[in-house]
Amino acid sequence: MNGKRMLAFILLVVLSLGAVGATSPMLANNLRLGLDLKGGFEILYEASPIDGGEKVDKSSLLETARSLEKRVNAQGIAEPEITTEGTNRIRVRIAGVTDEDKVREMLKKPADLTFRGPDGKVEMRGDDFVPGGASIQYDQTNRPMVQIKLKSAEKFGEITGRLVGQTLSIYLDERLLSSPRVNTVINSDTAVIEGSYTYPEVKELADTINLGALPLKLQEKYTQSVGASLGQKSLEETVYAGALASAIILLFMLVMYRMPGLVASIAIIVYIWLLLVVFWLMNATLTLPGIAAFVLGIGMAVDANIITYERIKEELRNGKSILSAVRSGSKSSFRTVMDANLTTIIAAAVLYFLGTGAIQGFALTLIFSILVSLFTNIFFSRILLQQLVRSNVIKKASYFGVKEADIRAL
């Protein structure tokens, strides 16, 4: 027996399974779960201009989506999924919500720009500003600021005349933007928001104000609600089904392929763990369609090992030595496995670019599962098997599930 080869095999197995065992609880606890597993609700909005004028353009749709996301984050709700679809639709997915009605009301309310006196009284609202009238300007020290076009200079003059020597605070929703002091009557149709802002901050502020001045009207076209208990039940049933299916697959590989089946089982365990690591690093959301793609990926990973081991068994039946059979079987199966996986990646990519929502989640999970499978169940399992064979621990074809009577002379 070659001790160095055997030691290398044992070290690879111990390090791999040790990493799996040490980090799996952390990965499982930190994975983001979709609303179908955690509970929550999903709303599909159709956006239209508030005055029924021009069509909704892409920029206003994106600004509306960003505004919705900020509103959700302001409520302390972590990691909402808000995406635009088509030319005038926004899909909102929020998991782990207890007061659904409150969040839905908050989402539909447009961004509200107000000027308030020192007593908190609202002096000017969004309809006092020219739609889309916020622009970026620079003061005498070349600092960026936001200039807002007003509809009535007379009204602004009357307000500033009453508040001379006092503050006129500017709010976006309930967020204080600035609180300048009124030193004199301002008979102008422009107002400015200045302070220690960077250019990106000023641009974002101007875009948000423009959205608030001309908010898009949102109409619910579709809604789905999943209770927390139902989501928890779905998660438990899905995990149980996945664990049972994986156990059956590993048992099948051990019975059918003996020692190579053991190697394949180790590679599949590492594959599942690496896929969880990818999800965690991407901060991806795991949903029921994603888990379906996850389990499908396990099946394809097993299929890659089966194709390889069947080729090896065929070479052994033809009378080749174990090492020679492993080399030629692995080489001849490589193209078949690669072709099958690449065609599936192409199909998944088409699904991703043409699909929406859950279909995209399924496709993306499937693509990543195949890429991880190519590493673990082709290269990693092949390294383990070759180390085991070269250590001379496997000396008989029966270790591969091949009967001596089936071996033909070269």
C-alpha cells in the first residue's frame, strides 16, 4: 500500500467533511428565505402617471422602485425584494411581515415634500412645486445644492414674510433635509436645499424630490400572502423531503458502486455544502423554486458520477487494470458529462433572460448548481478516486461492483 497516497486521500476527506460540519449550522441559519418559506406577502403594482399624461418611462419606474425600497427599509423590514418588470410594473416581495396592512398602506403613499414652520405647521406641499422642477446647482463655494422650482412666487413671499427671523424646515416624508433661517422676504419662484452634501447625495435627493413632486400612481394587479406558520411548514417539509432524497441517493451510490460510490457520496456532500456557501456569499434568497433547482442539481451531480463509473466498469469488464480503467473511463466520460451540463446551462440561461420572478430564481439556482457540480463531481471526486486507487487499497474489480466472471480477457 502506498502510504503517502492513502494519507493524502484521508486528509482531503477529513478537511472537506470537517469544513462541512463546522460551517453548515452557520450557513443554514444565515440563509435568506423567501416569503414562501418564511411567510410574508407579494404585490405586483402597475404604475401610471399621477395626472394621466405621458407614459411611464424607465427612469421614473426605477426611481419609484428605489423609493419603495427606502420606505420598506425605514420600517425596519430587512432585505425586501423590489424589482421592475416590463415598462410599467413593480413587484414587491417582503418576508417576515407581521402587520401587512400597515406596510401596504405605506408603500402606496407617494413621496411627500413639505416646507414646515418652526411650530411644525405645513406651509407648502408637493402640489406647490413644479413637477420635475428639482435640479442640481452650485453655490459660490462650488458646493452642490438642490434648487426647486415653485409654482407661485407670491405664495412663497407671503410665507417667508411671516417667518422672517425664524426657520423654514424642508422635509421629505418625515426626514428633515435642511432647516434654513429666513432672513428676509423671498419673492422668488425658486427655493434651495443646501448643506454638506456630496454630488451623489444631491443627485439622489433631486431625483427623489422630482418623484415626490410627480409620484407614479400604483395600482395593485396581483397580491399573494403567505402566513408565517404556513411558510415554516413549507420549509420543514421541503428540508425533510430534500434530506430523505439525498439519503436515498447516497445509499444507492454505495450499493451500486461500492468504493467509488463512497467517493461520490463524499463529493455530493461537499457539493451541497459549496452550493450553500455560494448562496450565502451572494446573499441570495432561497425560495421553493430555488430548492427545486437545488435538488435537481443534486440529481445531475449523481448522474455525472454514474456516467463516469459505468464507463470505468465497462473498461474493467474489458480486462483492463484498475488504474488504467479509471484513467480511460474518466477520460471517455468527460465529454459526455460536459455536453449534458452545458446544454442544461444554456436552457437555464434562456429561462433566466425570458422568465420573471420565480422562473428566474429557478434558472439562476440551476446554473450555479451545475457550475459547482462540475468542480466537485468531476474534478474533486476524480482526485479522490485516483488517490485511493494509487494507494493500492483497491486491488479487485469487485470494489467497483464488477464480478470476476464478467471480466473478459484482453
